[in-house]
Amino acid sequence: MQKILFTLLVTLLIPASAFAARLPAQAGGPATFSAGRSLVVASSSPGNAYLAGISVVSTAPVLGDLSAIGGSIVAAAPVAGDELLAAGSISSRAPVAGDLRAAGWSITINGPVSGDLVAFGFSVNNSSRTQGSVFIVAANTTLSNGASGPVTLYGNNISLAGDFAGNVKVVATGHLYLAAGTVIHGKLFYEAPEEATIPASATIEGGIEYTNASYLPDAGTSRILALVSIGFFLFARILGALILAGLLAGLFPRLAEAVVERAYAERPSSILLTMLLGFGILVATPVFIILLALTFVGIGLALLLFIVYALLALLALLYAGILLGSQFARRFRKRETVLWRDGMLGMLALSLVALLPYIGVFVVLILTLFSAGALLLIFFHFAFPHEDHTPELL
């Protein structure tokens, strides 16, 4: 079971260096995995295609499903299956035979979609025609070529044009606009603070049902928004910790290995003393800072000491994750060297453990106290070396 969990975690942390692997897929051919900083895929995939990178451009047909994640994504070739895209900027320019699901800041869809369309973003602009249903949540949404299935839209400002074969449901906090000549064969349901701008040339065969809505949140909505905000905060915090841990493990591998060796090579009594040292520093330093701040002369020194203390606490938490990741590497990979992905893997595991009630906080505290004590000892020997190789740790 431990090996299975480790494999899943490693799969989530795909290296940023370019690589390609092929595995059997259900799409009738082998799946293709590709990743890189600037990735351009110019060869056709006989099965499912999985792409990742800062900039991803797909210019070859995909005979299965296409899944891509990155900073910007351009899908410029036909996809025979479904398309799943997640990026800051998304452009789908070619036909999609299955469903299209996209999440990003700016989403542009120019190619026809034979299945359903689901999009979440700040701006969604669909100039093609969707044969299935349409579900979009975005601040600004534009559908300029209608849809063959039912349409559900949530957003601020929404613009509709073209021929809509089914019902259209709109919930807008701003305005709803219908272009001249728009045809809705079903019924138009919409909620908005003001009535929609509907030109005389627009045709709505099923009639219009308008609900005047005020969007001041009630107590229940406020609680939901608070929970969503907390979720985004936790996600950003975990992602930032993963990046910092990976950088520290990659840039200073000798320092990371020195911290890890203190956990493996020392006796239990030495490990306990290291933890007590970390506990003493992390607890006593704030008291000392407050005492210094009470004097006019010591304010500057208190500020400097506070900065050093905050840096030490941050490093101790990050190296606690690196220590946990190195344990995975030694146990499952039989490798003693510390790599950048060990830091990211360990910090991810530590962040997940921290979510457990009671025991999670205790585990994080124990590892952080040990890391703080180990870092203090290493920095002390670096400043006052007793061995020739001590400075090489940094």
C-alpha cells in the first residue's frame, strides 16, 4: 500500500524537464505523455495525449483524448475524443469530436465541438457551434454562433448571438445582451439586476422568463464564499511551499543531505537534544525580541532579529518537508542523495499530514523542531568551523 501511495505522489510531481513516455491506452493506441518548458507537439498521437508545460502548442491530430495543463495552451489540431484543458490562456482552434472542458483565465474556442462544452474562467469567448449542451461560468461570456443543445450560463456580462436550438438559462450579476438576429427556439430564462437588451430583430420562440435578482449575499452565501476563499488560500500556500522546498533541495543539496544525515546517523538522545534546541530557539527568541523592542536602543536590533527568526522558522518548516521526502527516497528508491523532487514530494506529504486533526499538527511540529535545531547546529559549525569540509555544506 505504501508503494502504491508513493507511486501516485510521484506521478503528480512530473519533472519539468522534457520527457516522453508511452503506455497502453483505451483509445485504441498507446498514450503519449509530453512535458517541457515550451512544448510544441508536431507528431500525431494514436491514443490519448497528456501534455504539460509553461507554453503548450498541439499541432498534430489526436486520435484519443487530449489533456493539457500549463501557462498557455493552443490546441490547433483535431481531437477525436474529449479535450480537457487547464491554463491561464486557452485557445481551442480545431474541431473536437467529443466533449470540451476548459478552466483558465482567458478561454477562446474557435473550433466546433461535437459534444458538450463546460468552461470555467474569467473570460470565455466561443465563436464556434457546440452540438451538445453548454455550461459556462465566467465573468464575461460571449457565444457568437449559438448552440444545438441547452445552454446554461453564469457570469457578470453575457452576450449571445446566433441560433440556439434549445432553452437558454442565464444568471448574470451584470447585463445580458442579445445581438441582432439572434434566434432562440426554446425559452429564455434569465436572472439579472436589469432587463436584458433585446433588439426587435431577435426571435425567442419559447418566450422569456425574467427574474429581477439582487446579488447582495445572505448569511449562507457569505459562509460559502468564506469557505471558497479559505480553499484558495490553502491551495496557494501549499503550492508556494512545494516550489520553495523544491528550490532549496535543488539549489543546496549538501545542506539538505546534512539535515537528513543528522536524523539517520545520530543517536536517539542526540535527536532529542536537537529537537530541544529547536524548541528553545523558536520559543525563547520571540520573548527576547519583545524585551529588546521595549528599549529605544534595541528596536533596530529587535527588528533585525525578528527577520532572522522568521527566516529560520520558514526554513525549518521547508526542511521538515525535505526531510520527509528524503525518507521516501531512502525507503522506496534506495537513494541517499536529495533531489529537488524529493523536497516537493515531502512538502506535499507534510501539507496533507497537517490537515489531519491533532496528530497532523503534532507531526509537523516535531519535524519542524528537529529541522530548526539541525539548521542551527549546521550554521554554527559553518560560522565556527571545526572541520575543513563544513563550509561545503552550503
